[in-house]
Amino acid sequence: MTEKTESKKPKVIVYSTPTCPYCHAAKDFLKENKIPFKDIDVSKDQSAAQEMIEKSGQMGVPVLDINGEIIVGFDKAAIKKALKL
């Protein structure tokens, strides 16, 4: 993979919990669109949960960090816009 291709790939982090249906919907949406993402289970990682709260200002999941743009909840339109889909 060339550096140019790499830089165009969005950097996506999903802060989620295993029992959250919207988290699963968000991750399924990313998978369907072949968007690689890092999934962080905030129910098991307290420091990641704190990081998520600092980024989003709230405790609800999912929180998506797409190239630094924070999206709270499974907001398909906002996710598509952030990913330029």
C-alpha cells in the first residue's frame, strides 16, 4: 500500500460495550462499507472510558471518532458524511 492510499483511509475508533445494540449496528455499518476500525470495549477498559468521556462529553455509547470528528450514537448520516461515503 502506498503512503498516498494510506493517508486517505479514515482513522476510525469505536468506543462501545458488548451489550449495546447501537454499537453493534454502528460496527456492522462500518463492516458493510469495508471501513477498518478499532473497537474499544469501554466496559472493560476504564482509561478508554475516560478518554471517550473527555472526547464526547458524555458516557453514552457508541462514540465514534472518525479522523478526530466525534459522533455520539449510531447516526448513519453523520457517519457517512464523516467518512465521505
